[in-house]
Amino acid sequence: MSILHQALNEQAAQLRAKKKGLLESIGDVSIAEVTPGHVFGGMRGVPALICETSTVSADEGLRIRNIPIMELTDRTPEETFWLLLTGKLPNEEELAELQGILAKYYEIPQYVIDMLKAMPKDSHPMAMLSAALLAMERESEFRKAYDDGTGKDELWKSLVNDGARLVASMPGIAAAIYRIRFNKGDIIKPLQGDNDLSNNFAHMLGVSNDPAWKDLLRLYLVLHSDHEGGNVSAFTGYVVSSALSDPYYSIAASLCGLAGPLHGLANQECLGFIMSVKDKFNGVPSEEQIREYAWERLNGGQVVPGYGHAVLRVTDPRFTAFHEFAQKHNVQDDNVQIVQRIFNVVPGVLTEQGKAKNPWPNVDAYSGSLLYAYGMTEFDFYTVMFGVSRAMGIAAQMIVMRMMNSSIVRPKSITMDALAAKAAK
């Protein structure tokens, strides 16, 4: 990957120098106060990590390398991966070389397919995804480089190679899981002569030949690619990687976090809610019916899935991107219509109730309904789709952190009695 390595080579030295300068000039400056509430509350909102690849602000949403996500909705996953790594969008030559490198790994090793087929028939697709990456750990150039004594300033180069191969392999692994786990027939090989990642992913899944489906996958992979470093999956990957575990170990671990109901399962839970609305009203309800039902749920102590976000205080721009996609392609599916009508009604209801810090929808409120509309009706697979995308951001975060020679993550833990004693002082 000569062009990519060249693009990163100078940056690696700059990152290390910037880190050193900040430590020397402000290394002892306090940047936050930590209270017992933070300790018991999962350290929410405490600035304790560096993440160069993306930021999320309450009033704007996701920026990738300081570019608002809505300005990237016409880009490809490959362009996004390059942007995450380098801070710049690739030119034609850079994109062509990256696509050529990635295309070498679209077809996954046969031993991975054999292992997936040998797993119990009721295995969860996310367990299969993590297991497949662990099986591929034997391919890691990073581990080999470390074992061969490569210096710490050079280790990032082999991590780039691993990260690229892993990102390229994820669509093929996911497609194999989809076809094996849900009895979809033979494994579909990648396209010959087409290096486009999202086109190949759509082809290998075998869900639909509709060009709009391919466009949806492209958009889906871009929108979910990164979301700062403190979410469960990214932080897990960062912690494991900080021990110099290679990315096959690290991203497999991050996917185990993504599989949790409070993280990556949200999109399928939102779709389940939407379909329950459809069942309740025997079709697409009116906006007045949705308003009455929303109040019924809120008065009963329930939430409206897909509304609210830990950070955002505006409509998630990724929701807006999916909304614009549905309008552009005139998606008439009942679930999508319900999503749109809920959006017209629920923010006003939540605002009137006055309890929600953020009455606006997040990306999960829309993404599952669009996958379902194009024929991917297997809920348990949706988090795998999320994982294929998020692996790009997590891999990029690992590479950047290794370029600056980041330390192992090792916060201090204390007992509740010790916490009380510290607070008493």
C-alpha cells in the first residue's frame, strides 16, 4: 500500500511530535472534574480519550475529520476509509490504488467459510462475525512484525496492512454469515473486474439486484463508519489494541461490545417497534393515531424507540440522510411511511411532555426500516451490517493511535469505601 503509507508517513512523525509537545506544555493541567456520579455513571461526558478521526457535537452531529457527515453522503466507503486514516479525501490515483488493494481480499479464505458452516445452526450472527475475525488472526502482519522485533515507531505500517485487509474482508465474511445462517444458498463470490466495495457487498449478500439497494449499502457503510472514540465498541477496540493486540483481536472484541442491546442492537429494536405500530393499527396509522399512541406509551412509562441520543440535541444528520434517500428513491414500504409519520409527530409530543433532553430521532430510527424494505428481513443480521461499517472507523482509530505511540489504557479502580473516603476529603 505504498501511496497510503506515503500519505501517513509524515503524519506519524507529526502526531508523535504534537503529542510530545502537548505533554510537555500542558501535561499537568486539569481538563475535567470527576465526581462519584461520573464514576457510577460510566464516565459519561468525561474527556478521557483522544480520537482524531471523528467528533460528535450536541448541536450538529457527526463530523468525520472535521467534515460534516451530510457532506459525505455521496462518497464511497473506500473514500471514507481513506479520509478517516489521512484526514483528506483521496484523489483518483489514491482511490484506485486503495480499491485495488482492498479487492484482493474481498474473497475470504475457505477455512473461514468452513468454520462458519461448522458453527451451531442457531449461532448468533454477531458471534459468527467475531469468531471469523479471530480465525483470521493468523493472517496478522502486525503480530508478525512485533514478533520479529520491529521498532515501536514502525509498527503502525503493518497495522495499516492489517486494517486494510480486515476492512476489505468484512463484507465477504458478513455475506457468508448471511447466506449460511439464514439458508440463502451457496456462498457468492465477489464480482470479477469490479473493485467497488459496496457493489461487491451487495452482490455477495444476494438480497436484491435493485441499483437502489447498492446505493443504500454504500450510504449505510459511510454513515455508520465512525462515531468518536468513547462508544462501547470503539473504546473496547482501543483498550484491547493499546495492549498491542493486533486488529483481528481488537475488532473482534469491539464487535462483542457492539452486539449489546444498549449499543448496536438499537436499529433492530426500533424496527421491531415500527412493525408493532403497524400491527396495532393494521397498517400505516394516521398522524393523529400516532400522536395518541405516543402519549399512551409515555404516560405508561415507556419510551419511543429511536428518539433521543446520549450526545445529540438535534435530529441526527444520519437520520436526515436516510430520509433523503427514501424520498429520492420513492420508497413506499409501510414501515418507512410509519417512520416518516412518527418523525412528523413524536418530536412535538416529547417537547410538550418536557422530560426528554432530546426529542429528535437518531439514525437507528430509520436504518432498519430501509434494510427491511429492500428484502433484508432478518433482524438478527442488522448489527452485523453495523459492524461491517464501524470496523472502518475503529481500524482507523487504532492506526492513528499507534502512529502516535499511545500508551496502554490502565485507569485506576477503587472500592466504594475508598471512593467515599476521597469524597469526604
